[in-house]
Amino acid sequence: MSSHAARVDSSPRLRALLSALLQAGDRGLTALDVFQQTGSLNAHSCVHELRENGYEIRCDPQIVGGRRVYRYQLGPLRRSSTHEG
């Protein structure tokens, strides 16, 4: 199955998420953090698109206040784009 991921170099939405992840560092971002910092309501889809662009992003599920929360963290910046053009 192929993905129709946007290219990071031409997507302000993906660049905003990448910037927010870089600023968050090891703390990472929850979906709420992503919304508050980028306006995106679909953190999981944007993370998928960044992964398709060659970025390593970890997703750490946690239980906070009895609820499952996912925290996204940017991995080492060894990016090799899958969008050669």
C-alpha cells in the first residue's frame, strides 16, 4: 500500500510539526500539544507523513489520570527522504 504523504519541504503543516518536535526534545508532544502548537487536529496522520519523509518518530503510550495518552518524540536526525525527485 502506498501513502500520499506531503513533502516536508513544501508543507507548512509538516514543517510546523517538525519544528514543534525539535523544540520539545526528549519531553515529546501529546496530540493536545500538537494541536496547541500547530493547530492540527490529526497528529497521528501528520506523524505518519513525517515518517514517510524519512524522519524517525517514536510514539510512547502512557497512562495519565487513568487515560491513555500518546507522546510523540523525534528520533535521531538521520533523515533519508523517500521522496527522491
